[in-house]
Amino acid sequence: MARRAIYPGTFDPLTNGHVDIIARACHLFDEVIVALLVNPGKLPLFTVPERIEILNEAVKSQFSQVSIETFSGLLVDFARQRQAHAIIRGIRSFKDYEYELPMVLMNRRLNPEVETVLLVASEENSYVSSSLIKEVFTLGGSIEGLVPETVIERMKQKKTQ
Ligand code: PNS
């Protein structure tokens, strides 16, 4: 039976840190579903269709066992629907661990059949976050090498719109 994992997130925007975690998950699992949270409460930089396009361009083309999907509601319900064995989350620091731990335990309580696997980000991506990328770019700093090329192009387009 194929081992299937879900890698959930907001991906606004996708960073090289996310891509690194996806690559690590692909070494461990036969199928990896990158699951984009549709959260009407949040005002994102990129729309859901734009973020799906970015994920398709930058991730799906590189990793054959990856599929891109959207979800809303509880992550564990989506995991159950997709018969996933694991939820993948990337951690860069103790701060991330502290943020993740309550979610791991809550998700385990809600669905004990799905295990959360915390993967440690590579050193070079350990300070990269979507929010920092947006801030640095907005203030005119370079984000070269920290996000996929398509993200840079699309962020430049947003600036001129
Ligand atoms: O990229 P993010 O914003 O850090 O991802 C957070 C995400 C999507 C993993 C988290 O917000 C989530 O799982 N949301 C779905 C709703 C849910 O299941 N909430 C209970 C979590 S214990």
C-alpha cells in the first residue's frame, strides 16, 4: 500500500524552505499531497488560484509523486478523506516547535490514526518565512535565492499593478 502524506500550509508565497520540506517528504513517502488551506478570513498576497499555479510550476514539475490540492475545515478531516498516513510540517527552530506542538497534539486527539512528522528545514532556509519574504520585498530588498523564480516574477508584477 502506497504511503501517503499531506503537507498543509498557506504558502503565501511558496518559499525555498517549503520546497526543501517537500523534497524531504518525497524521500519518505510514496505520495505527497501539498494541501493549500483556503481561509476566507485571511487577506493573502496571492489568490488561491495563483498559489496553485505557483505550486504547479515550482513543485509539481520537479516531483512526480506530488499532487496539489486545496482544503478548508479541519486538516484531520481532509487527511481522513484522503486516507493519509501522515501530516508533514517543517520546523526551523524551537519557536516553530512551540507553535507546532499544540497542533500536533490536537490533531492526534481529533484523529489518532494520522501521525504528524516534523521535518527539520535545511540550514540555508532556516530563517526564511513567507512573512519575512513579503516584508523584505515590499521594502525593496532582494529575495533572490530564497523563493522559486516564478514567485519573484509574480511579486514584481503585483508591485506594478
Ligand atoms: O502555513 P501555515 O499558515 O503555518 O499552515 C497552518 C495550517 C494550515 C497547517 C493550520 O492552520 C491548519 O491546519 N489549518 C486547518 C484548520 C485546522 O485543522 N485547525 C486545527 C489545527 S490543530
